[in-house]
Amino acid sequence: MTFQWTAVATFLYTEIGVILLLCIPFISPLRWQKIFTIPLWNKIANYWNKAFLTIIVLLIVLFLDAIREVKKYSTAHVGEKGANINPNAFDHIQMKLFRSQRNLYISGFSLFLWLVLRRTVTLITQLAKEMGIQVAMEIQVANTNEAARKYMEENEKLQQALNEKGKCENEQALDKANKKLMQETEILKAELKKTSQALSKATNEVTAIKKQSEGLKKEYDRLIKEHERLQSSLEGGKERL
């Protein structure tokens, strides 16, 4: 295996390892978000898009070159087989065809997993942001409920104090205080309703992202099984050689 294909194979194995690491269930998206925001990653992020596009271009070039090699040796394999030439030359062409097919699979899976890795990181980042919003909304709802409870307790205490006095001149003040407290209660209820709606929306978005992540994980598992099947097929072909 030449240096370039050794590098592509190493890159493929690295991609598989990183994606498996990102799929570990007990590492939450919030923890990954903290890892992605460390100073080192912030410096690398400035060059991330350029590096991503550069690697995409290189993998596409290698993939097209592998396709060209497969077509080249496939044609030669058919021609040599029909010509009934020296078996050693035929075996050499068959070996070249096997290597070109192997390179095609390596470059193709590397290209695909590179796109999957980019999408996985993006989804984890989005999920972490939505989870952070959800936590903030829950805290806001709890604070609003606590404020409403305090206002209600103060209202009850004021009503009890005014009822104990039982003076007619305080009835007007009591009505004003009650109206004011009722207005404040209505305002708090409206804020609570608005916050609850925002929390529900954030929860729905998080659920949708989780479903999308699960679908991506299932697709990745299917691709890994397909890769293992193809790898086994290639190893079987190599043993026959």
C-alpha cells in the first residue's frame, strides 16, 4: 500500500474512532459543548472550515482516482482473461484490480464518514445549546412560580391584617390593595404562561434533535455493518489471491 493510501486508511480508522467516541451515551452533549469551547479548540475553529474543505477535495480526488483505476484494471482483467495469456500476468492484473477496489472502498468510506463526522458535531452542538436553553427556561419558570407564591402569601397576610382591624375607613384602601395585587397576579400569570410556552417549544426542539441524532446513529451503525461486510469480502478476496 502506497503512502497516500496508508494515510487515507489511517484517516478512516481515526474517523471511526472519533465517531464511536462521540456516540458514547454517558457523555452528554453539554459536556461535549464544554470540550468544544476550550481555548485550544477555539484556535483550531478558525481554520476548521478551510481544513474541512481541503480534506473533502483531497478525498474526492483520491476517490475519483480509485474509480479510474478500477475501470482501468477491470477492462484489462476482462481482456487478459479472454486472451488466455500467461497466468502470472493475469494474476498480477487481478492483484492490481483488487488493490484498486480496496482503495475505492477506503476513499469512499473516508469521504462519507468525514461528512458524517461534521454533521454529528453540528448536531451535538445544537443539542447542547437547546439543552442549555431548556435549563435556563426551567430556572426562569421556577423563579416565576416562587415570586407568584410570595405575592399570594403577602396578599393573604394583608387581607388577614385588614380583616382583623375591621374598620370601615380601611375598606377603600383594602380594595385598592386587592386590585393592585390582582393586577400583579395577572401579570405574573401571563409571564408564567409565556415562559411555559417557551419551555414547551424548547423541549419540542430538543426532542426533535434527539430523534435526528438517534436516526443518524442508526444509519451510522448500518454503515459500520456494511463496512465490516465489505472488509470481510475484501479480506476473503485477498486470501483467495
